[in-house]
Amino acid sequence: MQDIAYHSMPCGRRIAFRHAPPAALDSRPTLVFLPGYMSDMDGGKATALFAHAQEQGRGCLLLDYSGCGRSGSDFADGTLSRWRDEVLTLIAERVSGPVTLVGSSMGGWLMLLVALGLASGSSRLAGMVGIAAAPDFSDWGFEADQKAQLRRGETVLEDNPYGPEPTPTYASFWQDAVGHEMLGSAVPLDCPVRLLHGQRDADVPWQTSLRLAEALGSEDIQVLLVKGADHRMSRDEDVALLLRVIDDLDPFAKSTKGLPCP
């Protein structure tokens, strides 16, 4: 794995990241992995993606949002808007050429916001791959009484199936997220999109990927449902599927793999 580096935002926040630039002859888009809520770049899918990219001489960028992993600041201050801006800044400052965004769970929602930011100013967006993408979970992910708590500025705590501590949702995060809900209207993105979703996902209904496919403007969209996979999609076969899908997304781009020696 590449060593951890840090990027200082204009406000002083330090964002931890790993970046492997592409080999000289590799023309494929750089892969940018966006982890889920309270996750970081040390997760199994992120590290597998980074290792796979390095083996191929392909560019790859991992990062920890502020308040997560090795990045500074308090998690309670995190919002989709803040994390979107951090991702866009790192792409602008650290990556040359087009990118393919890979977003897991909440990272799949953030992927859409980053894509809209890229598409509005350039042609850098090459494609998107969602893994149990969770856009609009500020709506369908909370009961009416929880939404009332959040509107009052209170924190909602929920059981965490992945650790001993409850999962907090802070009012500032939720209120910001409501302003980014997008499944109720067309999403003006027309790049190639692949959406992977496990049908045993207890956190994000797999139908969410179908709704997202319908909302996106692209005609080049495939939804892959995996009957035995849960929300994490972290089994060996799930990760292998993810890597195949990413490789197949850019079949005509040049790779250094297999090129003859000069």
C-alpha cells in the first residue's frame, strides 16, 4: 500500500489520503473510492481496489473524510456538503485526467454529488460504480419520530450491527443531507454507471439501486443484484465481482499490462 499523505484544506482541515498515480502508458481513468458512513480507506473493498489498481499500473485515490479514520476534525461536524468539497478538492489537486468514482453505501450518494460537481465544470467524469448506493437515506432511512428529533437539533442513536457503539446521526448532517435528496427528480448525469447491490442487504433496500438507475440520465446503466450478498458486499466473491465490473467499464482504454518492452 502507498504511504499515507495529508492534504490541507483552505480552512486548515487535514485530509488523509493514499494516491497511486497511473503508470506512464496507462490511459484509464483514475479510480476514486468513496467509503460509507463512519467508514474509512482501510476497509476491505477500498484496500482491495487500491491493490488491484497498483497491480495494473492504474491510478487510484483513497481518502478519509474529515472526522473519519486518520483525518482531523470532529465527526460530528461532518456533512455531505463538507465531504463532497473535500473529495472535489483532492481530485482537483492530486489527480490528472478523468476519474471513475466508486462509492459504497453513503459513499454512493456522495459519488453522485461529486459527479455533479465534476460534470458542471469539466469532462473529467468517466464513470460511476455504486456498491449498495444509499442516496436519500435521510428520507427513507428514518422513522417519523426520528426525523422530528433531528429537526429539533437532537442526535439520533441507533444500534450498530458492525460495532459495540451506537451509530449517531447528528442534526447538522441530516439537515444538510435533506437538501441533497435527489431520487424525486431526474439526475443529469450521462456517464456509464454500474450499480451493485446485495439482495440480503438489511440496511439499504436493493430497490434503491433500481430507483437510482431510473433517475439517472444515462442510458448506459447496469444494475447487478447479488442474491446472497448483504450490505457490506465484502465476501471474496463480492469483491471479485466489483473488480471485474470496474475492469470491464473501460475495455478500450490503454493499460500497461501486457505491453511489449521497448
